[in-house]
Amino acid sequence: MEKIYNKLVRDNIPNIIKSNGENPIIHILNDEEYKIELEKKLNEEYQEVLNATGKDRIEELADMLEIIKYLAKLENATLDDVIILANAKSSKRGAFNDKIFLEKVIEKSTQ
């Protein structure tokens, strides 16, 4: 019996599959395929975050962070670079601590 996955997996998954007596069929992605599959994986992990709670949600957030790390690497940046930028944006524009929900903006009249 075959199980079709057609998705990016972590580096050790093929060896784990082999240790279970199964035969993984894999190929190595080129850079463009890799970028596309990382983006798909980010969306997959995002959906899992939305559906998880408690400790499971933290684990899914960690998976998202791992994907973000490698998307940053494709841009010649590190996760630390992303975090530094996020902190700078928080300093300049604020964070999300105050739970502010902007309903609308009433423009000044030009009379």
C-alpha cells in the first residue's frame, strides 16, 4: 500500500520511515521548488496553529518558527534578523499588548 504525501518534510523523516521498515520515495528540491514548498508548509502550520490549543499550540508555533527560519535563510537573513526587525517595529509602531481593534478612521474635512 502507498501513502501519498507530496510535501516538504523535516530532514530526519526519511530515516524514521526506513526505521519503521517502510521505503520513502523522495527527491531533493531545487531552490524555486523549495521556496514554494516552504510557503505551503507555512500555511499548513498556520492552519494547525489555529486548530490547536495549549501545549499543542505551542508545538505548532515552534513548527511555524522553523519554517520562518528557513524562509529568512532564502532571503540571506537569519531568524535573529527577523526578531531584531520585529522588535524594532514594536518599538516604533507598538506591539499587540493592548488588544486595540481599529474600527474606522474619520478623515479631517478639507474646508
